Amino acid sequence: MIDAWLLERLVCPVSRRPLVYDEAAQELVSDAAGVAYPIRDGVPVLLIEQARVLIATG
């Protein structure tokens, strides 16, 4: 679980847009940038090198 206060303040380092917490995957998702950042041991890893690219469906 990520702290709500922290989540309100975090933004994607690429898009500068808010992140969405995916509890099941333990990731912070940036729809604007199309990536998901991992949360390791309760710490968000907001490095683009560590982000997982999201596959767009449509």
C-alpha cells in the first residue's frame, strides 16, 4: 500500500502528469507516458529505465 499523501504529490517524471496506483501489480501507472513504474519494498522507483512500457489496445 502506498501512502495517499505521497500519491497525491507524485507525478510521472516524463509527462509531469499524476500517477495512478495499481495495487495488484504494485506499480504507479502513467497513462500519459504509457509506462508503469515499479514499487519495490514500498518505495516508488520513478526511473524511466526501470519503467515497464504499457501495450496500447484499441
